Amino acid sequence: MLEVTAVPAFQDNYIWLIHGMTDRGRVAVVDPGDAVPVLSALNAGGFELAAVLVTHHHPDHIGGIAAITAAHPVPVFGPRGERIGVVEHRLGEGDTCRLDTLGLNFRVLDVPGHTAGHIAYAGHGAVFCGDTLFVGGCGRLFEGTPAEMSQSLDKLSRLPGDTRVYCAHEYTLANLRFAQAVEQGNEELAAFTLQAEKARAQGIPTVPSTIATERAINPFMRCRHPAVHAAAEQKCGRTLGSEVEVFGTIRQWKDSF
């Protein structure tokens, strides 16, 4: 199983260290918005940095790259569709991110919606999805459309159910409060919420979850479900004819929740 270490940053970000399959002392770092905690984690663990992986262009995901690569000159992989000057290896749908020194290969997925060129890295039983999919939620639509984000979440939902979801923020409790407002009768959601509340009370991250969990509790992945559809129609006061309309309605609802 892929070994991943969380490096907390800012108020609620997670930067991920992905360990090599045969040498856990070699790592790649995902979305290093802040160099300080990353450099500290590398030094404390005696880790050798092999690569930087980027999902999208927001500062809290790329802000630390220049300082990190100044101290550890390594290749930087990122989205082809976004202007990120520090990215040397530009990737998009169907490409493979090859990390030979770690013995790892990740399939690249285009998952626009939060930003126009957002990508995810899937492989080895995990997906690093940045701000597209959160535990119990999804990213705001800063640059994309409801149709794009809905399609991106559908793409992620088709990954194997036991795929671990490594998103970039600890937004879980707020997301679950909204999810319960949308789908009050979801027993799996209620049970997961209790589990997440207990974890956070103990200072334990709620990330990663799994794709199977998100299919069961995340309203943005459940727009086909009659209860979610009905809640969206009640919220907007009209009949909604498509899953995209349902998604757009509950995304707007979440924005002001």
C-alpha cells in the first residue's frame, strides 16, 4: 500500500509526502503552498525529495515551490492547462506522471471546475485531487462551470471504491453539516459524521477518505439520488431536469450555507 504522510500548513491545508515503494526515505511532495513545514518535515524525517506534484495554480498550493526547489533541485510536475511558471513537466488527461526514483507512476486526470486546468494524480490505490473533491464536499467554482465540475466528480467516482482520497483541506466537518442539511435521512452520512467529529476532537485528520465513502455521503457525488434531487428542487423552488442542474443548485446553496 502506498505510504503517505500529511504535512499540515496554514489553517487547514494538507501538503502530502508520497513515499517511495522500495525506499520510504525518498518522497514526492504534493501541492506545497508553504515551504517552511515541508522543509521541516524533510529535515526531521531525513527524507530525500525526488519531485514536486501540483494540481492547480492557487497560491496555497504552489507558494512554497520556489524555496523548496532552491534547497532541493527536483523536477516539478503540474497541469498543462494552467500558467504556473515553476512547472517544468506539463501534464493532462491520459498522461502518466512517472516517478522512477520512487517506483511510482500516476495516471493524470483532467478535473476542471475549481480552476480551468485542475488535474488529479491517480494510482497505487490513491488519488491526489487537490481542491476538486473534498471529504463530504467539493471545491468552489472559481473558474469552471457546474457541468465541468459535475463531470469531474463523475470521473473521480468511477475510480475503484477503495481508492483513498487525498484532498488538500480539512473542510470535513463543515462539509458534513451541509451534507446533512441536503440529505437528512442518510444513515451512512450520520454515522460518518460522528466518526469525523470524534477524530477532529482528538486532533486526527479526517483525510483520506475513500471513493466508496464519498459515493455514500457526499451530496455532490449523489445528484442522481432522489433525496438529493428533491432537496435541490425544494431549495430553488422549481423542477430540475438534469443532474447538472441539481449539482449547480446545491453548489450555490453551499456557497451561502
